[in-house]
Amino acid sequence: MALRLMIGFAFLAQILVAPDARANDPGIAAFVYYQDPHDNSQRNQYAWDLLAQALEHTRAAYGPFTLGPSSVAEERPNANSLLNGIGGITVSVFAAPMNLHDKIIPVRFPIDRGMLGFRVLEIREGDQTRFDAIANRDDLKSIPIGSMGFWADTAIMRRAGLTVVTGDSFEGLFKMMGAGRCDAVTRGYGEAIREMTERPWGDAPIAIERHLLLHYPMPVYFWFRNTAEGRLSAARVEAGLWAMQADGSFEAFFRKAFAGTIARIEHDRRLIVELNNPLLGDQEPLKDERLWYRPVYAN
């Protein structure tokens, strides 16, 4: 999601200093993340601004820190960037799970309260009537849905018995829909709202489907290397996030960042189609209601 919270300039100046400052002072913990030089959307800025606040909440207990992007640019971030410490990277953000045999470890606190798991469909303009007739998950099985093969959505929807057609590129999914090979593309709610303006597929007549809201649990975590230093950093961030949860600042931060998306979800009151997520293990905090967003009308 291309959402950004602004933090006071004085606060940023205090913490967003050169990450390699630690080379001069080993007593300062360095938190270094990946930054795509070709991506101007700053889609992960929510995560890094949240991380800054979590670290500040633990300054008294853990000491000073630096937080900033890696000086080494990669075309595409992945778990191996963190695993191998490319460019000095010490922290990453990924959706669970990352199956690297405990070589990297998560802080199991869903930083977006599961918002990534609320999905809408982008469809051809004029097809809404067909979707209005869907009353449950079984009805949805007759709709071929376009998805990228490596997206978690693909495995989740297929396990739920939905019909999934995979494509080789994001833009290609919409070409497939235009050619009739699929009838919808699943997107995060916030992503879909943004894409109606940005139109990444070109000039195809696409609309956001208005009736359905697919949902599956999909936590997004901070990840660290499974080293002594990484485990200490993970413990610090976990303590900071829980401190924010306790004093209400996490909820306020989340609500401000996702205000527009939440307002749309609550206003539209869509039919929620629940899907299980078979990719998750039994260690995820799925039953802790404090950590997850649920639409008020779904309670």
C-alpha cells in the first residue's frame, strides 16, 4: 500500500541518520532496510515509520539506534537480501510465512493488523451484475480469477476451490481479462483504490467490483537474521510494538495510515467471503483479537 505517515522533522533528524554510523560507534544499534531506487511509491514507508516509533519506545531500555536504507540498490528485494546481509541489510518486511528453515526470524506482530488479507476484485466495466448474484464462496468458484503464480493469493484461492488463472506479469493479468481468459483480478483494497487513479494496466475499462470482500489471514511482519544480533534486534522491536499496543499509539498510528481504506470498507459493507490460509503455521497469533482489524459489521 502506498501509504505514508509523516513524522516530525526533528524526530526524523534524530534517528534517520546514516545507518553505517554504527561502524564508528558499535554501541549504536543499526537498523538497515532495503529501498528500491526505482520505486517512488514508498510502499513500505508505513513499516519504516512504525519501526522508528517502536525503536523510540525502547530507547531507554536498549539505547540509541540508527534507521535508514541500504546504500546498495537491488532490482528486487527478497528474503535472501536479508539472509545474506546484502548492503548491510538487517531488517526486512514480508508477509508470513518465509520458509527459510529459521535462517531469518519474524517478530510475530502483524504490523498492518492483517489489512493485506482484505481483497477486492478488479473486473471489466459492465460485469457487476454477474458478481451481484454471488452469495457465498461456492458461487465464486465459477469465476476465473487472474493472479500471479508466485502471489500467496494463488495458493490460497486454489486451496479454497476457486478457479485461478496465472499470468506472467501484472499488466498481463489485465490483458488476459480483456481477452476473456479471466473475469477478475484480486487486489488489496487500498491497492485497488490507488490503481483506479494510476491505471497501471493502460486504458482498459476496469472497475472495482462493488459486492464482495475476500478475506484471509495474512500477517505482515518485521524479519531479522537469526544471529545473536538479529535476535536482540527482534526482541527490541517486539518490545517496542507491544509498548505501542499498550499505550494506544499503535492503534492511533494504524488508524491514521489506513483511514481511507477503513472508511471504504466500513461504508461499503460488502459480503465477506472468508478463505483459509493454508500457508500459515500454528505459531501465528491468529486468535489474539487485539492484533487484527475486523470490519465493525462483521463482528
